Amino acid sequence: MIKYKSQELVFVRLCVDERLVPQLTEIPLGFRQKISKVKGETIVDVDMYLTVDFVQWIQGMGSSVEVIHPPEFRELIRQELEQTIHQYRLV
């Protein structure tokens, strides 16, 4: 499992809402960021350190950001969101 605060750069692929492109162009997420269109989807490829701040940014973006790669990081985000949903379920 990928941990927060990774000590090495990790290749990350995100599918993002097109409305985020100006923000991501002005303030890149990490190193060698590339924004492209693939089958109508806006894809961001970037090398970066996986940090708590990055996880919180993804969570704050809600459905505007989907982690595609790496699969272990996608799973970590899924688990975090599942815990949040559980916390807000009606009893």
C-alpha cells in the first residue's frame, strides 16, 4: 500500500473536470505535469510526492477528480472516502 509522505516521486494519473484545467495550468500539482484529452476525458499525468495535503486536495475536489494510477493510491483514496461516507450515514 502506498503511504502518505512518500520519499520518492510517484507517477500519478488523474481524470479531472475540465473546469480545473486553468487552475492546474497556473499552479501545477507536481513535476513534469501534462494535461491532455483522452477519449473526451481530461487527463493529468504528473510526477509527485504523495502527501497528506495531496490526499486532502483530492478529497476536497469531490467528483471533479478521479485517481486512475497508481492503483494502490486509488484504493487508498477509495478507502478514505468510504470512511467519510460511513461517518455521515444516517443511523
